[in-house]
Amino acid sequence: MVFKYLVSLGDGMGGFAKCGDELTQAVERAEEPEGDGRFSVTNLNGGLYPSLAYVYQQKSDSSFVCMSVDGRCDAIMSPVIPYLVTPDPQTENTQVILADLSGIGMGGWLFYSLTEGKPSIVPAYNTGQPTDLLSTSNDSMGLVTTFLYGCLTDPGVYDSGVDWRDYPPTDPGNYDVQGAQNYVVTSLKHTNDPATNSLAFGVNRAKRYHQALVNSQGRVWFGFESITTHNIVDDLWTTEHYVQTFPKIGLKSQMDTLNADPKTPLSKQNGWDIYHVNKLFDKLETEGEQGRVQMTKFTYDDNGNFITKYVSENQQSQIIFESCEKCSYTSIRGITSLMTAMKLSSVETNRDLTAFQQGDASLTQYTYNSESALLETVKRWSDDTGVFLTTRHGFDDYGNEISTTDPAGLTTTTTYDSYFNSHPIQQVEKGQDVNSTQYFAYDMGSGELLAKRETSGRLTCTRVDGFGRNIETRMQSNVTGTLSTTAKQFLPKVYAASIDFIKLLSDKCILDPVQEYTYDLFKSSAGKSYLTSSTLSYFNDTDIGQHQVVDVLDCVGQKRMQRSRQGIDPASGSTNTHVTWKYWTYDTRGNPLFESFSLKSAPWDIFEYQPQPSEGTTSIFDKLSRVLNQTRPSHNESAINVVSSLQYSIGGGTVLETVTGPDPNASAINVVLWSAPRTYISINGKQHVISATNQRALTSEFTKTGSDGRVLKYQYDVGGEERLSSMTVYPLGETKPLESKLSFDYDERARLSSQTLTLADGVEYKTVFEYDWQGQVLAKSYPNGATKLNKYIGSLLSYSEVYAEGPGCQRETWLDGTFEYNDATEKPNKITFGKADGQTDFQHTFDYDLQSYTLSHNLDQLGQSPSDTKPLVREKYIYNGADQLAQNLDIMSNAIKKYNYEGKRLKNSQIGDENVKNYVYDSSGTSSLRRT
């Protein structure tokens, strides 16, 4: 069977023009027709373009077959697709036409006989899967989404809400759709692409639609009354309800979270106004009418501005919280949303926006420029002074705030760039003894911040990639090192900044590395692909002075693995490295089902390790994503678990927390260690309390006077940089001689470089600090001439020495110590210290569990040989399931200290066979009595 077509394209004005040559398509093994068939225009596959169908009766079995070809957006056609329409109708002279007998747009093939029988209808539309709709999508993170579609004639896809046998008379305005040829999404399946990301991920959501409404005068689609989504993996049902009346068509009015019962534990509702589509209320209701109801109501003026906002919380039919926010507005040159006053109050009847009333929390008034409508003043009521405190604002032609003067006279002046005209490049603060400046520089492509000099004097520069992501951060230094560069070399040639800042960012500005950031598609040694983001921190210019954190992300951006290494890259085979891992798993809603402790069990290059349940915390969530219980191993016996259970009542307003775990003082089995309710009031309520207190201290010095007349004077911002400069103590007032003065000096990164103590006799005692690039103390020089020197592997302290220089600059070591790390806690497992002669070394040894709790501590005095080692301390620690110390075993004296608790409070303690000490607490929780 051969089909020939001519394709014409419309011009949008009713005319058509031939496109290309005649197209010919042959259908192999097509059955011979009984007679001539019939052409009709349809849309069998629900695509974006119509189908041309040829229906004929087969000679072999008298069944009717449709040959369909679909149009395409590029002016070509799909292959001819055969469909079986209906078997032999068992009638003579059978005729077929395309009909829409219901008048609702649902087409069908009408079969009838010229001689006998009744007509029959066979659906014509959507007999197969669509051909022009999106089937799969794959993003750069490896997330693959597969779409499945269904037709509104399928009862498993669409519920009209009205049985067609009981269909009421047609409403003159609207009617419920019984079924239609339209395709809708019935399933969204999210998986990961192993070629991009090997982490397992799978979410499957099925959708069902309810009660579509159509306007009978013009066939206007009013949408569905509700759409139900079933999260198949978590068995979670969500129904979203929509408004179906003009002009609020399509606005979500309510969202119900359902169990499979289906019981409704959570219902969110919204109400909307008509003219400006303003929200009238938000309602959050949990566990039915007797549960917890949080309500926010709004009222609006004629311009759509909200003038009242009432927030309340109702628990068990009692209002436990309410507040009311009231606003007024003015109009300037057609701008109608200019707020002139706002009051937050706990008394709904307090409506006077010109006066602060009893029960009010805050009152703010605003004034604007009569020409530009830009803000000029903000007046806030001060409880401390009993008057309004005024802040004045100034703006440029682009609407940027260029100046602010607060009630105490502190003026902030901001200058913006001339390229974006929106990025602040300089900010100056001036006030009583205050004069500080901040500088900023921006990338001309992405607008991201490239450099910033803070008021403390610290200068930070950042390099970004083409996506605006940070790839490297450096900070200013006074010393040129092997990894140093200059700001001129580091930053791009052109960027948005002030002239003064550009001069500062010259080839004389030395920058040391701080952090590097990379974003990679990584392939492990097992050949599997992962998406990773890495942060490499530099502590100094040696390989051992590094700390790298690699986060392995799944295809929706959730952190699934994290590898942290301190010191040299483990690929080098060096022993000066320390690698730990953490792992996470999630449900489809993003709730963490499992979070491991820090582990060292996996090799540094194996990303396929799966931790055991005893190596972390396992959580179970309810349908509202609330934690029901958390399970983790106990400290001293990983085979025994500790379970924290949470029970919710009053719609979540009250939570009963129960901790069950072992208590070594009672038994080895699990017992209830803690059970107490916690009450929550207005979790989602926003209560804005505005304070007029100037928390930054507008002056650069202030004093405190004690009851004995002693005066403590603080001085800030010497040299125009915002930091504490000195503290001076006057025993008899500022006019008398000082008692002592502590002065502070800072380095180029605003870190304390030295502090000097000056006594009344003028003698000075100075302590000097030296740091690495991450701010760890490398050396501390004391006034007595001693120096403490620290060395690190990444951020782990590995060696510490206290020494002094004697005659001839000969170093004399007074005390030194080494620190060793053998597990993932990043706490030292072994500390060895002693005098320089090595004859009197002492060694601490610690054991920890995976949760970083100390299990044992030994202290030994080391001798020349292991046989000469003298034990000094042998202690073991046993905890109950509530993380409380239950027993302290002194092995050398064979003494046991026992601690028993009542909830979170120490109930009694006992040392060996001594009398039990009981503790009594007052209502505030303070221990008021200890009885033996």
C-alpha cells in the first residue's frame, strides 16, 4: 500500500504554500482493503501537530484498520503507523465517519450500517503513546527524568467526579469534563545516569487528575480541581487543590498530605482576593480539627497592599499565640505601594499608627521624596528613650542607597560602580571618633565579588570561573613565599572597583593561597563516575600543610560521601597524611536516613565502601518529614543500640522525647533513660522585635565604672581600622594614674600579632604571635623570653615545643611534645612530652569510640626501655545511652566512681564503697543541696 502526500505550511493569515516535493511512503505487508477507505484529520497520538488518518476495512477478516501519519515541526511526516480500530462489526454496508457526539471535544469513530443495526462508537484519540511530547531529560548532574503520559479517557488517569449515568443538566456557564483526548503526565521517574554519577538514586511519582472544568461558552479550560501525586518509593500521597473560578483560575487553594489510609495528617490552605490576586489567608492544620492550627489572615487596600496581617496559633481549640501587624500607605506619582507606617502588636485593637500603645512590640514610620518617591527617613519608636529615633537615607539616580545617617550620628556613605551601577565598591563610615572604609571589586562578566578589604584591614581576593563559581581564594601577606603571587597577577586585567582600591591591588600587593575549589566529574579506581566538589585549604607552602575535603554529590546535589585528608596527598604514599570518611543516605524527600560517624575504615581511593548501621545514626521519618526515631550504637558496646523516639501530639505542638539505651549501673539491657515532653509555640510565626540599641557602639572608646570606683576604658579603631586597640584600668578614675593597660597590635590579616601589658610603674610585658595562612598559631613568644613553637599536619597539631634562647643564641628546649592520630576522631591518640634530655618523657594514650567519646586514658612515665616504663594513670570510662558518664574506673586503685541520673540531671554519685551522694535541685535546675 503506497501513500503520496503534499505538504503545505500556513502563513498564519489563512493562506498555505506548498513546501517541498511530493512525499511517498509505502506500507509493507498491508492487508488488501475490501473497498475504498476514508481520509480524516485527527490527532491520534495527542501530539503538537495533527494526524492524517486513512480508515478502511480489511478483506481478509473484515476488521477496520487506520493508517495514520503525524505531522512534524520541520515540515516532514512520521512513518505511516497502522492501528486496529475495531474487529469485524458483523454488519453489511458498514460506514465509518469521525464524530464528536458528546460535544465536549472527545472524538470517536462512528460505525453504522446502511441496512441494519445500531451505530457504535470506537475512541479515535490517543490510542497509543504520544510521539511529540518530551519522553526523557538528562541534566548535567546526571539526573535522568522519564515522562509517561495517559489520556483523560482513562479512568485510571482521570476521575471526572460525576458518573456519566447521573450527569446533571449542563450548567449554562460550566460543565465537568467526562473525558477528553488530552494527554497528561501520569508518571515522573527520576534516576541517575551511571555514566555521569554512579550513586544510586530513584524517585517514582505517579499522578492522577480530578474533575476538570470547562466553560461552555467559548470552551475556556478552567483546569483540574485537584491533582494527586503518589510518591511510590516513600508511599506518600499529596493532593493539591486549585481554584476553578475566574480570575483566580489555577491558583493553589489547599494541599493535603495523605497516608495510604488515606488519613490527612497535614492540610495547608490558601485564600485569594480577586482584583489583585492577593492572598487572604494561610492555614496550616495538623491531625484534624482537634489538632494544631496555625492561621495567617490578610486584608488589603484598593491598591493591593496588605494593611493587616493577623497571625495566630490554636492548640486544642485554645489560642496560645496571636499577633497583629498593621500598615498604612501613600501614593506618589502613581506609585501606590509606599508604606508610611507599620506596627507590630499583640493587641488586635491597637490601630493607632501615630502612637506607641500598651501591648505593642514595634512602631515604625516612613517618609519619602515627593518627586522620586525614594525613602528619606525611617522613625522607630524607642522604649529606652520614649521618643522616635530617626534614620535618614539618600539615594542616587539608579535607586541605590548612597548615604545613611542613624540616630547617633553615624553616617555611612556608599559609592557604586559605573559599569553595573548597582554594586557597592566603597563604603565609608564616619561618626564620633569613627572613620573606617571598606572596598569591593567585582568581575565584569558575572558580577561576582573578586576582592574585599574589610574595615579591619584584611584583604581577600577571589578568582571565579565562567559560571561565577569561586575557584581560588587568597589573602594579603607581607612576606613573599614560594606560592605567593601579586594582586595584579591574580585578578583579571579589568574589573569594577574604585580608583583607590585599584591602586591598592597592584603588583606590590602580595597574596598567599588560602583555599582552592574544584568541581569535577571524577572516576574512581573501580572505574565508576562521580560528581565531586573539592576544597583544598593551604596552611603553609609545604605539602604537609594542606587540608582537602572532597564532597561526592548525587544527581540532585545531596552530599552522599565526604573524604577529608590532612597533610600530604595520600597518592604520594607518604605517612604524613590522615584520611577520614563520612557517608549519608536519603529518602526521596531529602531526609537523611543514615549519617555515619567519621570513619577510617575505607581506603583513601575506594569510593564504593558501604558503612554498617553500627557506624552511624539511622533515622526514621513520618509522612510530614518529622523524625520518629533515631538509632545509634551505644558507646561501650556497639551491639547494643540507643534509640531516641519522638511522639507528636497537638499537631506537633508537643513532642515527647524518649531515649532508650543501656545503663551499666542498672543492667546491660536497654532502659528508659530520658522521657520528657517539649512544647512548641508558633514554630512558623515571625515575630519582629525592633530594638533601638546601637549594638556597634558609635564611638571608638567607652568606659565602664565599677561599684568600687574603678574605671575600665576601651579604645577602638586606632588608624581607622575597626578593632579593639587597648583596655586601660584606672583605680581612682580617669584623671588618676592608671593601674594597668593592655594594648593590642594586629597583622595585615587583622589577627592579633602582639599584646602588651603596661603596669603602673611603666614596665611592659609583651607577648608576640605568629600564624600560618589559616590562622593557626605557629609561635607564641612570652615576656620571659620563652617561645612556644607549634607544627601541624594540615590542621592537626603534630609537635609543640617550649624553648628559650640562651647566651650565644643557643636554643634551650624546656619542654616538647609529639601528637599522634590513629583514628577518625581527629583527636590525639598518643601524646608524648618531656624534657629535652629525653630521660623523663611522659606519654598519654587515649582510646575513643566512633562518636569521639573517650573510652580510656593511660599515663606512663617512659624509661630507657619498655621494661622501665612506669604506669601512672589507668582509667576507663563507661557511658549510658544518653551520652552521660556512668562509670569512671581507676584500674590502678581498683576504685569505681558511679553516676546515676534522673533525666538530664545528676541524681547521685558514689566512689567505691563510700556513702552515696544525692543531689537536689531547685525549680530553676540549680543544685541547691547535696545530701550524703
